[in-house]
Amino acid sequence: MSIETVTSLVTAAVAVVGVPAVYIQARAARLSAEAAGRAQLQHTRRTSQHAAGVDVLTAADELKRACDNSGSATQWLAMIYADQASDDNRRRERAAEEKESAEQPQEEAHDHAYEAFERLVKAAARIELEGPDSLIASAARLADLGDLLQLQGQSSMFDEDDLVWVTENEQQPFTWVVSQFAEARSKFILDTRSYFNDI
């Protein structure tokens, strides 16, 4: 066998074995890149969902504090209004002096509560868009109860034992709203932990 023939046979063998090897290596590299891309996308998605969950919890806590402040400011204003109707001249005079300084903080506290509620609604909507699906219902429940939670700062005649409409056909004492909000917050936390710890 001549050198040219041996060289041709070796070249052909390398071509036959080498081309599939290069193809297999290229395919493995492509599959590896796709897997890395999917993992990165999954990581980014979970990070975004985690941030959305934190936003819901932060907004819910801010709303609760804002509603408590709004309720306290409204109660203070109610006491001033009661003093204005008093038969005692000194109480009426003191009430007249305090009225203006009480009305502005009450209005600001009420506005802050409403702004906190809007943030909670937006955070719940973000959960609805980004998921996970298992958190949508508990985030929406927090937002629904957050709407009712604002009632304590809306009227100077408000009492925590007053009945409020919680559905179109059902009334409950306001204390029920407060306890349901706390339960909804706890459920949201448990649902969030369950989702993010279930790997």
C-alpha cells in the first residue's frame, strides 16, 4: 500500500470519526447553554416573585400602622367635637383651640392610610401578574380586608364594635375585620414560605 493510499484512508477515518465527534460536542454545548439559560430565567423569575411577596407584606404592615394612626387621630378629633358640645365653657374653649390642630393630622393620617392601601392593591396585582398562582388568593384577601381596615379613620362617630358590611349581604363588628386581616397576613406568610421553600 502506498503512502498516498494510507494517508487517504487515515484522512477518511478521521473525517468519519471526527465530524460526528464535533457534532456531538457542539450539540452538548448547545444543550448546556439552553439549560443554563433556563436556570437563569427560573432564578430571575423566583427572585422577582419573592420581591413581589415582600412588597405585599410590607404594604400590608404599612397599611395596618397607617389605619391605626388614622383611627387614633379620628378618636382624638371625636373627643374634641364632644368637648365643643359640652356645657363646660373651659372645655369648649380648649376644644376650639385644639380643633384645627387635630383636623389636619386626622386628614393627613387618613390620606396616608389610603395611600398605603393603594400600595397594597398594586402589590397584590403584581403577584397576580407574576405569580406564583398559590399566592394570588391570599394577596387578594389581604387587599380586600385592607379596604375595610380603613373604615376606622373615616368617621369621628366610629366605634370598633360597630357593624360594618364585609360582603354585600353580611355585617360583622369591626374587631372581626382586624382579626381577619391579621389571619390573612399570617396565611400569606405561610403560603409564601411554602412556595419558596418547596424546591
